Amino acid sequence: MMANEAYRAMLPLIRQLFERGVTYRELLQASAAAGQCVGAAGRESDWVAERLEHHRCGGHAREEQVADGRWLYMVERRMPDGESVSLRIDITAIKRRSREIADSEARYRDLIEGSIQGIIIDHGWRMIFANLTAAEMLGFGTPAELLGRERLEDVVEDYEIERLRECHEARDAGLDAPAAYAADMRRADGRTITVQWMVRHIRRRGERVTRSTLVDISERKRAERELRDQQNRLEELVSARTTELKTASQELEAFSYPVSHDLAAPLRHVRGFARALEEDHGAVLDHTGRDYFARVRTAAERMQTLIDDLLSLSRLTQREIQRESADLLALADEVVTELRNDDHSGRDVRVEIAPGVKAEDDARLLRIVLDNLFANAWKYTVHEATARIRFYGESCAGVVWYVVDDNGVGFDSAYGEAAVRAVPAPAQG
């Protein structure tokens, strides 16, 4: 036996035996006894016999792991003169890399096979892999059944194929193409589903292939359609209500101007003649006459107030609401001050306004609301020895309600709706 230094270094436990005069059998027996080759452990005699048989048959190629954990690739060849030549190559790094690749592929397979997303790998639109999620998503019992369709086009709706091909070709050419898009696919039962289709090129077994990740978004698309339908219906409803409001505003305006022109002039005559009657003949009226006169004057003033209110309401409906931070405390103080100035009865009216009351709304409209609320409270407490009026805010279910209450006369709550029911629009003509 003869061997160079590199050959000896690969078999350190028997390196001293590579000398002239040592037979191949002796070398094998010494290697088995020393534990040089892992494959010989526990079966030394059989291992030696197998190696001798291979040697007699003219040599062979094999892989062998040695005691220090390295892997050697060994090739033996019988020469024409009867001698044998043996070649040893250290392939430990190659074996390690092979194991790493195998482990990586196993992890990758576990990952995509167990993914909750559907995954299909195709090569030129020919499906070569599909996980269980993709198969079930498309109505197949197993991935093998899905792959039995072979072509990816077989599970895509016909009207989608051209668009998907264009996207794939653009991506293959390095052009700008979406990495994700929605597409309709055809299940095994013929039903159409919408999927979010995410595409990426990968390398598999040395080839460039396409991995498609699929997520069923049919329910999301259905919900989006329902939401759009509801939005459209809401827009139609808002448009209809806006038209109704505009019509009502026009009717109110049409009603208000005749009131201001047709009723204001006769009312001025009534008030003017009433004033003249009081100035010229007031002294000769008896108690009953003066009472009748006071009633006429009061009714005329009330009629003028109603006309003014109608005209004010007409103008308000034509004015755009301007939302701003309004100080309700200051507005209420102004209203109460005006009420006190207009009341010459000298009665005791005690008003309590909660501090810090504010609102985000049109200050002018809020002032009108407070005018009416405080005026009602002022009027309906007229018979109280000490009138008490409170203005405050309270929160209920996340909404702040502003309240004006008093200790005056009220009305049965059963008739509350009737008390605030809108006055119907007057007939036209």
C-alpha cells in the first residue's frame, strides 16, 4: 500500500499503515478495529467482507463518514496491470450544505403547507405545487386534485386571464406591474370567488418560478358592495330630504310675504284706529268699553308679533348655519336682561344660570331658541309670588341636553307632542 500525505491525513487512525508490504485486507481490518470508519462500528467483519468484495469487482464509488465526523467521497479503480488506485475527496462542506438546503426546504414546505393563505407555485402557468388551503379555497379535497387541472388558467375566470397574463408578462420583462391585485377565480363547484392575488418570483430547484399567495376576499367584497349600496341609498335619501326641505322653505317664503303685505296693512289700520279711539274717546268709555278696547289692542299686538315671528323664521331658513363656539351663559344673560327691562310689574323673578354652559352651533339660532324658552318660562310664572327659572346642562347617554325649567304652570305631558307639533304649510292658491 502506498498513499500520499493528503490521503494519510484523511485517515489519521491508520495513517502509519500506508506502507509497502501492508495488504488491503490488513488495512481494512485495522481501520475497523480502530474505529476509523463509522459504518464499520458493530459489524466489523461484515464491513471488511463487503469492502473486499467491492475491491475484487474492480472498485466502486461511495461516501463514507470517518471517526472525526468528516465525510469522504471514495473512488477505487482497478488498473489493467491488476493494481488498484483509490481517490479520497473531503466532501464534509458539501454534505453540510446539502443538509442545510434540505432543512431549509423542509421548513419552507412546512410553512407554505401549513399557511392559512392559499399558495400556488407555477412554471409558465403550469401548476407544480399547491397547499391544502389553496385546494380547499378552490373547492378541491386535496392539493393533488387541484394540481390535476395542471394549468392555472383552468381555475381562473375566462375574463380575467388576459389581464393576469399581461401583469405576469410585464413583471417578467421587468416592467412596472402590480404585485397584488384582486381577481375572480372559479371553484371546482363552478362558484366564483374573489381573491387577493399576491405574486412573487422565486427559485425552486434551480428554476425561476412564480409563487402566488391567495386570500379569499369574497365576503369583504360583498360587504363593500353592501356599504356602497347603503351609501347610495343614503345619498338618495339626503337628496330627497334636501329637496323636501327646499320645497318647504320655498312654501314658507311664499306664505310669509303675503302675510307681511296682505295682513300687515289691515293690522296697521286696526292698531291706528284703536289708538285714535283711545286718544279721542277714551274718556267717555265705561268700564266694559275700556275692557273691550284693551282686548282689541292686545289681540292686535299679538297679531303683529306673530307676523314678525313668521317673517323672522322665513329669513332664518334662507340663511346658512354657521357653527361656532357659543357662550350660552352670555346669551342667556342678555335674554333675561331684556325680559326684566320689558317687565314693569315689579314681580320677584329669580333666575339661576349654570356657569360655563357652552355649545358648538349657530349663535343667532341659539339666541332665538333661548328667547322663546325664557319668554315662556317668564310668562307661565306670572302668577307665582316668587318665580324661579333655571338654565343648566345635563349629560345623558353621551349627549348634553340644555334645560330651561320653572316653577310656573305646566301642561299634561300626554299632550307634549301636540304642543310642539309643526304647523302645517298653508294651502297654495
